[in-house]
Amino acid sequence: MSTPNPSSPTDLRLAVRHDRPRLPLDGAWWPRSDDLAVEVGVLVDHFPVELGRIMRVLYSTPDWRAPVRRAGTTRGSVKLGTFPDDDTHLLVALMSDHTRRHLLVIPPGTPAAIAESLMDAATSDHNAHSALRLLEDAGLPLPNPA
């Protein structure tokens, strides 16, 4: 896979709710590769300013090529951690205002129509499903936990 080098926020494939209802997901992120360090750097650098700054990231290991403890950003590095259960297909962004954003991680090779549908579902007012459930319902092959 090629390593992306996005230079603008338009390269970030992200759908995030701006309000804070109590739903399982705040949105969805469709990274361009399985290189966690690169992709988290892009996410942090181009995350919508009006939603706050990402200070730390928790991630599901099967979604990525290799585990990473830090990711470089334009403002320095961001610390990363993993979930105890590795089949969540979720990324949690810990924000500067001490809130959390729960994002479905859509596999990079997902066809555009399916990814867009997953983004819509993850940000829907009526979504009651976990990230894993949305991916299963879409019929996507999921990575196995390590």
C-alpha cells in the first residue's frame, strides 16, 4: 500500500456528529491505509477545529498493520493506546476538553458506496449499533484479533 501524504482537510475521510447525544458512536473514519502512525497524524492534524483537539487515541489493533505507541503530528506527537478487547473496530479520540469521540474505523479498501453508507449510519440519530455490528451488517470481511 502506498503511504498517503495529505496536505489538506479534504483528504480526511471523516464524518462526525457535532452534537453530543448518548449514542454508541460519534462518527466514522475511513483511513486511506493501515499505517496507523501516518493515519492518526492526518486525523489529528485535520480534525475539525470546532470539535476540539485530539490529545490521545485508543485503537483496536486488528485494524492496523502494526501497533504504534506515538504518532507524529504538526504540533508534536500524540500518545496512542490499545483496547483490552481487540475486536472493537473502534477508535476513541480523547479530546482537549476531556470528552471522548467514538469513531467507527472503516477498513481502507472498502468500496466508496459502502464506506459512505457506514458513515451515514454511524452519524445517524437512530444508530444504536456498535462499530463492529455496523461493519458486520455491511458484510465486510473483518481482520481477526491478534
